[in-house]
Amino acid sequence: MNFRQLLITPILNGFIIKAGCSHVVVEGGHEVLLKKLRRYYEKPRETEIEYQKNSIDAHVIPDKEPERADADVETRDSGEPTVDDALNY
């Protein structure tokens, strides 16, 4: 698995880590941050799954890809929906 780019921002009582479109708050000092980063480095996939499963908003993470809203829109020669198709839908 490839690692996500991490952006670490210090805050008053810890750090905010931005990983992709997710944000994780780490409360505590540098030692806590390093412990969390070490775990991610050693087991990135398992760490991401754990954070997603235990997040306070886990109910908003879909179990599967949502169906495309334009799935029933007719297409033209290029195979892609046109603006007219979308407006007439």
C-alpha cells in the first residue's frame, strides 16, 4: 500500500493530521504524535481501517460506491452525457 501524503499542523493541545480528505486530531505532545506516525508507517492499511471504523462520524462513510446520478441519462456519439441531456433529464 502506498502511504498518503500527511500534512501535520500543530494546535494548542496537540496536532491535526490531514491524510487525503480525512483529518485526524492527535491530543498530546510530540511523543504521542511520533507513536501514531510509527504505527501508520508500520501498518498503514490497518491503521486507516481502524481510524475509519472508530471515527465519530463513521455512519457517513458509505460501505460501497454510490450509484451515479447520471446512470440513466442518454448519451450521444461520444458516450458521455451532454449538458442538454442533463437539463432534459
